[in-house]
Amino acid sequence: MVRLERVLRLGVRLLPADRVDYGRALLAELPTIPGDIRSRGVRDGLRFVLREVLLRPAAAAYGFGVAAATSALVVVDQSPSDVANQASLGVLVIAAFVLGGSAPRWAWLSGLALGVSLAAAHAVYQIADIPLGYTMEPGGWAGPVTLLVLVVPAVLAALAGAAVRTVGRQRNVA
Amino acid sequence: VRQREPSPQTRALLVALREEPTGWKHGYDLSRKTGLRSGTLYPVLARLAERGLLEAMWEHAAPEGRPRRHLYRLSAAGAAAAATLANPTANERRLRSTRSAAGLG
């Protein structure tokens, strides 16, 4: 139960701005709820958090954006062109920057998802024995593992996008 | 603009808040009075506040042994809406009876 409460506390931090107070209110009530029904309160709270975080048009649009960006990245990476690596890196950085700016609170997740996507795709190629249109160096499982380095530029670009958006908002308010 | 009938949960909440219109109530108290679980209660509270039917604030000072609570009470518009629910006008009564006769709820 303590673990579930911890998850709930983390989840409340992810709530949209117009729901955060209600999530905190729910947490503030927990100590006063009798023990036998407190666990039910925690589970209900998690349901509230999940619904408010995931079942929103903005969340759906964000999920679609991440899916579209990772798909585009994987398609560009499959090209045998000499400049495909540079193009992939360009798509990665631009997509991470845009997604980070569109959802600053989730910038780390955007960067992580994009950064891991190519490593995951190459892991699938390994498992399914799918031939590539180019020679991967290093070969074997070292290929997907080395691609994890893309997490660094992706997360940095996403955080940069979030920072630009946040500064822009602050200027508009001022 | 099409006015939708409030859900049974919203009705129950408005009725509970109307019992003591000027007093501030907290979530657990409302949950006990209405029987609504927190997963239902808090979204309804948030929607009522968005529509201007509810005022919300945090307790000013944290009492010993527990965190500050978020408190709720009806706004003037909320009190009017709750009163309408309790005493529907003749027109609304007629509309409801027509719907009921037509098997629409």
C-alpha cells in the first residue's frame, strides 16, 4: 500500500495544471481516511490520475506526435543513402525539439522515446533477422546498443524545446 | 447552447453542498455524504469549479497531524443551480414529464 501511495504521489505531479489542486486534495485527505478503506481511496486516486493524464485530447495528440516522429525516424534510418545518418540525426533533433516544446513537462519522455526508438528498431531487426539496406557497424547486438547514445542528443533537444517554450510563455505573461 | 441534465453524481454533490451553503466542506466529508468514491468525486468537483458553480480554497493553516485540506462550497451560481435542482420550475417539470412519457429518461 505504501508503494501504491508513492505511485499516486508521483502521478499527481503529472496532472495537468487545472487538476493538480484536486490531486493534492486527494492526497491531503488520505491520512484522515480509516485504514480499512484507505487502500480503496488510493486505488480510486490512481484511477483519477490515469484518467486525467491519459484520457485528454492533448495527451492523445501528444501520443500521436511521438508515434509519428518515431515512425518517421525509423523510416529515414532504413534508407541506404550516404547521408541517411545525418538525415536521421536531423529528424531526431528537430522532432525532439518540437515535441519538447509542445509538451514541456513531458520533454524528458519525448527525448527518451525518440532516443531509444532506433536502438529498439535495430533490436527488432536482429531478433526478426530483417536484412538492412546497408552494413551496420558495429554488427550484431553491439549495433542496437551503440545506438542508445542517441538518447543524449534527443533528450537535450527536447529539453531545449521545452526551455524555449517556457521562456516564450514567461515573456508573453510579462 | 444545449443544456445537459446534470449526472446523478453531480446532483448528489450539489445536494450535499447545499445542505450548508456557506460552510466549507472537504473531499472526504463529501465522499461520505454522497457515497461517491474519490475517482468520481474529484473530477466532478473540478468540473463544477470550471463552470463557476463551486468555490475552492486550501485551508489557511495546517492542523497538527495532517496536511492542509482543499475545501469547497457552492458559489452564488452553484447555489442557484442546486436550488433549481431541488425545486424545478414548472417548465422544467413539464419537460421532464414529457421526456418520461416518451420513454427518454
